[in-house]
Amino acid sequence: MKRYVRESPIFLGLTGFLKRVKRYIPGGVSGKVLPFFFMSPFFILISVMWFAPVGITTYMAFTKTQWTITNMQFIGLDNFVRIFTRDIRVVDTIYITVLYVSSVLAINAFFSLVLAIFTTYFIKKEPISMAIRLAWLIPRITPAVIYALLWRWFIDPNIGLLNTLLGSLGLPTPRDWLLTPPYSQILMIAVNGYVGASFGMIIYSAAITSIPRDIFHAAIADGATDLQVCRHIILPLLKWPIFFVTSWQCLSLISSYEHILALWAGGAGVARAAEVEVWALYAYSKAFYASEYGYGAALSIFLVAIGLIFIFIFFRVFGFERMMQPSKVEV
């Protein structure tokens, strides 16, 4: 196999090219330059796909760019002043975003912890626990549009199962889950919580599985109950996974809107009427529905600033410096 690779035209051509390149590079420098040469496609990709859009969006936030991006008029901080003084949708959008992020975060970061402990520690039979994890993992691997269509079928007042189940329990059955607040907001939280809980469940389950079982056996032998094992052993050892999942999910929820857009598929006006238009969706609608690219960019930059504030808070609350310190235990 090695001989075949060495005699292949691609390998011979690459070897010849590198030899010609090394002729023009001093001997002491070639060893330092070649790694960057091989990594240059990666740097080019990151520059084109990340740094360039960030730079363009940042500049666009300080311009009046409407209908076309070829005519940018620099207006300074006027877009940001408009956010806090002249935009009547900002207060409602902030309220909906806070409701959305806090409620879904409770599911994604904390209910997923309960689910992971239940399936990893309390359920002893692996096939049963695997089946439960798979049921929560399916929405994660399902395309957002298909996932939204399944929910539309589930909440349909004529053929859907949700109203039938609620009616059998004597609970209210709204005629239109999509456009009737607060049922539309409950639906928004349930849809995003169901698809997001699987991420935390996987992280927590892996962390619990890595805990030596001898610790559990020793605690039970000393008379500890299962709840005491969870409180005094599992939870303290999951501090850093909880920090990671909480911070990751919070930052992800701040900028996510794809499932809301897919489920309320009728443009930003439908989501606004249903009172489920979060900040990220509002920025998207301003840029791509109202064609106010400059103002949409300003809304996005403001969202980035909020994300940076949350990162600082998470680092202070969870003590990120202590995690980065070297271990005091010599191995």
C-alpha cells in the first residue's frame, strides 16, 4: 500500500512541487514556513467564511444600507440610537427573548441533567436507557423543516394528537396553537426544549459514565441512598460539564431562531403576531424581509455584545480560572 501511494502521480507531483519550492527558501527557514504553507487552505477558508463576514457586518452596522448592499451610506451610531429610542418593537422582542432563553435553558441545561442521571444511574438495564436517549436524540438529527412539519401535524386541531390528549384530560384545547398566545409561546419553548435537551443529556451521560463505579458502591455500602449519591457525588463531579452545557446552550439560544422560523413559516409577520419573534429572528427579518441590512447588522452586533457579557458572567460565576490552573496532584 505504501509503495502504491509513493508511486502515485499525485504523490510524485506534490513531492516535486515541494522540492522546487524549497529551492527558493533558505534552509533554516523552510522548516518554519512549510507548516504554514500546509495550513494556508485552512487560514484562507476561515478568513473568507468567518473574518470577512464579521468585518462586513460590523461595518454595515454603522451604515444605512437598504435594498442593496452596493450603496452604503455611513451614518455612525444612528442605527444603535434607533434601537434604544425609535424602535417600538424592541421592548416586546427583549421580553420574548428573555422568556425564550430562560425557559428553554432550564430544559436544555437542567432537565437534561435530570434525564441523564435517570437514564445513566437509576436505570440499570442498558437497552432501556439507550431507547430513552434515542427518543430524545432523534429531533437533534432530524432536519429543522421536517421537525417543524411533525410538530404542525401534532398540534393540528383537526387531525393532531395534542388536542385529543388534552381534551381527554379535561385541559384547554386551543383552536390554533400557532397564533394564540400564550399557547404559541408554550409551543415555542416545548419545540426548542425537546430538540435541545439531547445535547446536554449526551454530555452529562458521558460524564456520569466516566465516574468510577467503585465510588458509588462504597457510598451505598456506607448507607447512602440514591438521592444522596446524586447530591454529594454526581452533582459535584459534574460542575464543569454543567458550566459547559449552560454557557454553550445560553449563547446558542440567544442567536437561534431556525426552529421558530420553520414552524411559523409565513415570514416574520406570523411570528410577530404569535408573539414568538425573538431578537435573532427580528434581526433576520429586518435584514432579509424589510431589506434594512444596516439596521439588521446593528441588531446582530448588539446581540454579540450581549453574548460577550454572558461569557464574562459565566466565567466569574463558575470560576473559569480555577479550571485552567494546573493540578496540584502529582501523577
